[in-house]
Amino acid sequence: MSSRRPSAAAEPAATDRGALRLSRSISATWWYVVLAVVSFQLFVVLLVVDILVRAGAGTGAVAVVGLTGLLWWLATMPALREYRRRPADAPLLVRRHLLVPLLVSVAYGVVAGLETWTWVLAVLPLMQSLMLLNWPPGVRLRLVLLVTGLLVALAVIDLNTTLAGSREDAWYQLTFLGASLPAITVSSLWWWDVLVTLDRARASEARLAATQERLRLATDVHDLQGHHLQVVALQLELAERLMPRDPAAGMEQLRAARASVDDARQGTRDLATRFRSVPLRDELANAVDLLRAAGTRVESVVDPDASLAPAQALGPVIRETTTNVLRHGGGRWARLSLTRSGGSWRYEIANDVAGAAGPVTAGGGAGLEGLARRAEEAGGDLVSRREGETFTVVVTVPDRPDAVAEEGKVG
């Protein structure tokens, strides 16, 4: 079976997908950033139209300014989308689909500047669109300072020439907002960049922790298997030497070698069990995330001492019942809870049933029967019930299922 190394062309695509997945965890913040940027731009467009209407401009002129302003506002969306999807090390690159928004901003600046006879409105649309490009941090800071200084200077010129005799407060609001809009936009994008950097650092830390865990597992397997294999090799070599002269002693060494193999096998099994076990709090968090990713509204209640619950007994139950909800549930809502009562732990999951005529045992009887046997082996029990359109599974296990299992063996 041949293995192929990913091509160089596929690696950037993988990087892009990784950057996108990284941003989804903080997508709410991104939409706040977008809302702030587009709201300020839309306010500028509406303020210009309002000023022209108050000044008695013609209907055609107002319509042209308003239409080009809305086009400029809509042209912001591709640039913002491109800004969010960029990889961490993306260079400054004006792609073809970003040339159109830049041309639209130039057109709006020309139209608004000619209709209002103000330099600020003539320059502002293009300067604002340039702020949305993926500039390097140092370059962006210098650029926004330069642009803000330019707009402030143009605003002063407008206020002392074209707007010198105007008493409309809207003009002063427009010039102030126009001069400060690029700085407001850059500060919003800077906040987003900070959150993305922190999120990437968190993801890198998680990958590093996983790598260290794999190294630790590899070290433990090497130490365990290396020791036992060396002992087995010595015992087999000794048995080979003893067999011609003392068969009984040789057979004793073979039995010892077999015992060493059994010890190695049990040690490997224990090691695998230890690394497979996931804290129940993480199991429940994963279940909630999985259900929400499928569009299900989820409520969860987790006991503060959930880390003390028997993960080996309840972990598979949580995974299996979550899978049942995804496969056979109605997909609208689900409730999960893990609570402690006396000397036992109680895990409950409830969800809506897919269709009024669905089976009573969502997920099929075989799956629930297997979970019931697992709960019984741990000294607990499983109860499932259907009430109207709600299906509920309750699993109760003792604090120490291992002790219960040992008592059962002794009895």
C-alpha cells in the first residue's frame, strides 16, 4: 500500500481551512466587528443624503449619491470576508475580486465630493476601503496615522472654505466622523486580530500538549515493552540451553516467559485504558458541542465534583447516548445532566423524538441493551422511557464500580 505526501499546492488550502476553523470559535466577536464597521459607514451615507435633501439638492443628484453610497457600503462586505479568511502569514495582496470594491469607493468619492464640494467626502471612501486590506501591523499603524492626518487636514480646509458659512450641525458631525472613521475601523480590526492571535495561541498550546502526551505514551510503551521483551528473550535463551540437559528446568523457564508475556499484555492493556479514559466533564462538553454543531438546542447540568465520577463506566454511556440522539432524535433540543446522589452517580439525557410514530427506544433496542449490560457490570442500572415526544435515558452507577465488580467476583 503506497503512501503519498500531500502536495505543496494542497498545503496552503489546508492552512486556509485551519485558519477558518480557528476563527469559528470566536465568530460572535467577528460579527460585532463587522456590525461596527458597516454601521459607521452606513451612517456616513445616510448623513450625506440627509444633508443634500436639507440643502435642496435635486432628486436625481440625491438618488445618485445615495445609490453609489449604498454600493460602497455593500462593497465593504467582500473585503471584510477576505480579511477574516486570510491565513496568519498572508501577504498584502489586492485580488481581482477586491479591485471592484476599490473602484466603487473611488466612484462614490467622486460623486459625493462633487455634489457636496468637500474634500473629506471625496477622499474618505477610498481611504476607508484601503483600511480593510491585510496590511502588516507596522505598516497599518503608519498608514492609519497618515490617513487620519490627511482627513483632519482636509476637514479643516472644508470647514474654512466650503463649510465656512454653514450653520448645519450635520456638516460638523460628518466631517468629524469622516476624519475618525479609518481609525475606528482599524481599532476594531486590531481587536479582532488580538482575539485571533490568542485563539491561535490556545490551539497551539493544545497541539503542544497533545504532542507531549503522545511522547509520554511512546516513552511508557517503550519502557514497558522493552523491559518485558528483554526478560522474555533472556528466559527463552535460558530455556533453549537447559532443554537438552534439564527439560524440567527448561519448561520452568518457558512458563516464566509465558508469564512475562501475560504481564506485558496486561501492562499494555492498562496503559491503553489509562490513556483512553477522558474526564467526564470533557466527555459532557464534547457531547454538548457535538449536539450544538448539529443544530440542537442543548442544556447541561454538571456536578462540580464530576471529575470524581467513574469515567470508565459512564464515558462510553455518554458517547453512545449522544450518538443515539444524533441518529434518532428529533434534532430540536436535548438535556444532559450528571449529578451525585448519596453513594451513586446519576447520568440523564433527554431529547425530542423524531416523529410521533418513532420507536420507543430511540437508537434501537440493541444499543440500549448493551448500555444496560455495561451499567449492570458496574453495579448500576439503566432506565429508559418515552413520555409523549420526549425520550429519556437514566443511568445510575455507584461511586466505586470497581469495588462492586470485585465483590461480585468474590461472591
